[in-house]
Amino acid sequence: MSDLVRFGVAMERALLERFDERIARKGYENRSEALRDLIRADLLRDAWDRGGEGVATITLVYDASVREVTERIHAIQREAGDRVISSMHTHLGKERCLEVIVARGSSARLRALADRLLGLRGVLSGEMVAAAAEP
Ligand code: NI
């Protein structure tokens, strides 16, 4: 890591103890790495909220026996053009399919893409997760 800066942080003992318990459960070896991750996540959320460009995953679980749901999922991705970078499809059972789509674009357009997919009849569950912001 380049150009590390050390700084002191003051906080209530009880708050720090809760934080230490939390990061131990998550498997962090020290507070610094946990704090860096929290700050990165906050900056990503902020960039996303301000309508920035980013990369997201959209995960869908759907019932493939529902008429045309598979075709609609694919048509929406084709219409999205090069906003969709990649997708992965696998089978969870006889009728249920899992699709993970990686897409790039403004947060508003990605949200709209995810909403169209998640709103389809036959889509049982899913969510969009912002993976990274782009400058
Ligand atoms: Ni399938």
C-alpha cells in the first residue's frame, strides 16, 4: 500500500468494544482494515447516490416455467446493449434458475435496468448490488 497516513481516532469505549466484536466476527485481523473497508463502502454509496457511474451485479432467481420469463430477461439484456458486460446462468432445480448479470453505467440507468428485471412476472427474488464506482 502506498503513502499510508496514521491518524488517531477518539470514541467511546463501549462503541469501540462493539466495533471490535463486530470486526472479529467478520474475520478482520485489525481495525485499520475494517475502517478502510467502511470508508470505501461509504464513498461508493455516496458516489452511487449522486448518480455516478459504476458497476453492479443484478442477481435474479426466477421460475422458468412462467411463460416467456426467460425470453423477457434475455430481451431486456439485449436492449441494454453494452451496459451489460456479462451474465451467468445456472439451475437451482427443475424450474428455478439463477442469473447474475454484471452491468456498467450510471446508477440511475442501472437501477432502472434492475427494476425492469426484478419486476418481471416469474422473477421470485433478486437484488442489485453496487460493486464499484467509476470516476
Ligand atoms: Ni435455466
